[in-house]
Amino acid sequence: MSKQTPAQNELAHLLVEALNLEDIEPGSIDPEQPLFGDGLGLDSIDALELALAISKRYGFQLRSDNEDNRRIFGSLSALSAHIEQQRAA
């Protein structure tokens, strides 16, 4: 398992909190593991809730019509990198 960066760990805590993932320890989420399907098993409703939590926490919108969403939400690592990129913009 890859080690989480501080930004990824903060995001993992937000993910677990926002989606009420009681059985998952934020620090146990592999940054490269898929968030959907075989990985954490999240679904489209989870994606909406997570996007809302991210916009509240980080102050920018994740648009549902963004064609890069599959890549952005691909893993904790990808989502964290996108958030850092948006915060720097």
C-alpha cells in the first residue's frame, strides 16, 4: 500500500466522514486504490455527496458534466491532486 500524503489523508478523512463509511479507517485507504467499483465500492450517489463535501471544504465546484470526472474521481491520489491544482489556480 502506498503511503498517504498529508493532503490525501485530509481528503480521506473528509471522504469517510461525508459518506459515513464507518467500517473504513481513513489512513487505511490506499491512495492508488480505485474509489469506485472494486476499490472502495463507491457509487454515483457517493460521488455527488463527495463533490458537495469537497466544494464546502475547499471552496470550488466539481462539475458533474466535466468529462475528466472519471479520472478525477479515479483514486484518492487523483482526487487530491485535482484539489491541490484547483486551490493553486
